[in-house]
Amino acid sequence: MKALLRLCLLALLFSAGTAAATQLGVNAINNWKTADLCAAQAQKAHPDFTAVENAKREEALNRCLESHNLPPRTSSPPPR
């Protein structure tokens, strides 16, 4: 009986930690989806690959990301 009680307590303890980690994952995935939607909207608004259109597309993408409180995309990895 005590072993069953311990098992139940351990299961409850681990399930609470898993729920918190899962919520962080859900938030990250939602942010990625929003960033992808911003990229798709910018591509649809500026489909050509000229230098002018590329600049406009980047500006539209950054404005959309900023409006959703997301960090701007970088063209190169951050320095270490």
C-alpha cells in the first residue's frame, strides 16, 4: 500500500514538471508559427527578388515581427 502511495506521489510530482515544460514548448511553437506567417505575408506582398523588393520584404517582415513582440530575424548567427 505504501509503495502504491509513493508511486502516485512520484507520478503527480513528475506530471507537474512536465506540464510546465510543455507550456514553454507550446509558447515557442506558437512564436515560430507567427514568425512563419509574418514571413509568408512579406513574401506575398513582395514576391520579386530584386534588390528593392528584397529590402521591402525584409522591412515588412521586421514590422510584422515587431508588431507581434517577436525578435527580428538575423541574416547571420550571433557572435560568440
